[in-house]
Amino acid sequence: MWFLLCCVLLVSACIQNKVKTETTDEQSEIYYKPTFSKRFVIEKRGNDKCLIVHNPWQGSQNVKFTYTLTNDDNDAVQTIKIPVERVICLSSTHVAFVDFIDKTDKIVGVSGTGYISNENVRLRIADGQIADVGYENYLSYEVIASLKPDVIFAYGVDGELGKTEAKLNEMGIKLVYIGEYLEETPLAKAEWLVAVAAFFAEEEKAMEKIKNIEHEYNQFKQLAENVEIKPKVIINAPYRDVWYLPATKSTVINLLKDAGGEYIFENETKDSKESNPVNIEYVYTKALDAGVWINQNNETSLRQLQNLDARLINIPAFKSGNVYNNNKRLNSQGGNDFWESGVVNPQIILKDLIKIFHPALLPEHQLFYYRKLE
């Protein structure tokens, strides 16, 4: 009898623990589930929100970071009091997200001041209100400490920021991974606006903006869906005798296809999520079928392209003058706004590409990020 009684009590305790666990889980509810991104979600836990980021660097698997956003003071490593007042951005795309919710006045540090395109931020850099904190593994901890940031928005490549993150944690400085650069579609990239906005308690404003971006993007995508002839397109240019072919599962190729273009290397890159390095000869042979050429690294003229390799002038796109690069908005120090504000303006990039591939569809549109090379 005593044995049976102990068994009953043990089972009862297990049931109680299970119920308690389920009750605790039920306290977490989805606050924002992205429509396009699979790399983050925002949960509501009591009075706090939690940004959960999945696999924020290339090659990462089963990596998860949970950042608690609270209205209360808290020294925990991954807990940030919101709204934040002092922010460091280690990528120009982070600057674009912050600007899109009108919070650039909260930026106190960036990585590479010369490459920032945003005019408001550049003015604050010139006035000494924003400091350069260095690059990746060469960040200046002294400068960062002097800025007293509430949070640092960072990006990871192969998890190399691990030691930097640990050092910052020791200093009581909170680092948050923003993984938009890994997304495969332009709308998934743009959707990280909501994740960034949550740190400023502006996520609802960001959600509305994302809806508007999606609506406009899909309008132009539908415009190009029924074109009868899709131009064959080559992308990039040789760099030190290597030509990097974008993967079919990448933002640039999704933009190309949504604009009514045909990627001539789609079959060769369809199983890859990363750029494929090949030699010039490999690209040159197939490029003889291409009628449009876009995104030639940093080149600003046809002569610069010709200097890379004399054979490039034989490509039909070169002969016909259908060569366009995405560096129209280039600042004096080489910063390209395409890689900055373009993250929150995929619909404008799409319009540019439609104008290039099918000019009759958008006769009034003036190229914003792209320019024709002469």
C-alpha cells in the first residue's frame, strides 16, 4: 500500500510539473511572425517582448539568440531596456533601418564613417556626434565604451564575432545580431525593419511601412509577370580574374526574375545559396547570349570594364550599350547607397530593373539606384 501511495504521489507531481511547464509556455505568445523572413520572430512574454534570432551568420545551424526587450532596468547580457537612446550600427543597412523609422538621432557610432550615405548621419559625423568604432574584429573597445551605447547592432560572418561579443559582455555592452544580409528575397530583407524598430518601441510603425513596401513591390512585380520576351542577363564582373556568379537562391536573382529577366546561369547555381567563383572564360562563353549586363562591381564606365579584360567588348550587352551598374548613388569615399537604403526600398530597385529590362512598362520612371555606363 505504501508503495502504491508513493507511485500515485510521484505521478501526481509529474503531472503538476507538466501543467506548470505548459502554463509557462502559454505565457509566451507570438507578437510578430514575419511573412517573408524565417530568421526572426518577436514574442510577447508578460510585459516584455522577445526578439528571437535564428542562425544569424553563414553556415550557422541550430543557433538561436533571444533578446528580451523590457521597460525596466536590467543588467542581464541579452536584456535591453527600451526604447534605446544610444545605438551603434556596424552595417550601413542598420543605418537605413534606423533612418526609416526616423531615429537617426539615436545613432552614436558606426563602422566606417566614410561609407555611410545617409545625409543626416553624415552631418552628425561631420559635427562629431557620431564616431567611427572600427571594423569587425578590429573594433575599438575604448571608443565603444566612451559612447556608452544601449545596444550595438551587428552582423556575423562565420561566427567570428564570438570573442568580440564576449569582450563586450564583460564591459556590460549589449550586442544584437541582425541577419538581414542572409535573406534570399528582397522583402525578407526589408522585413528586418520590424526587428530593429522593436528596440525603439516603434515596431507597429515598422509593420505598417512593411505592408506598404510589400503592396508596392507586388504591384510592379505583377506588371512584369506577363512579358513575352525576357532578356538574358549576366551579373557582376571579374575581380582579380575571378567572376562570382550569384546563387539562384539570392536576393539579386529574385529581383532579376521579378523584373522579368532571365538569369543565364540559373541552372548552374540553382542548388547553391552562396556565390560561385568561376574563371572569366567560363562566363565569357555563355555571356555571348546575354542582352543585358548589370552590377559590374564598382565600375563606372565601359572603358573600365574593357580594361578588366579586352574580350568583354564582344558581349552583346556591351556592344548594344545595355550595361547598367547599381552605383548611381555613390558618395565621394566609395559608399554606395544601393547597399544602404536599398534594403528598405526593394520596390524602387525593382522599378529600376523593370525600366532596364522592359522600358516601355515604366516610361516615366527615372533610374534611382542604377545608371547606364557610357
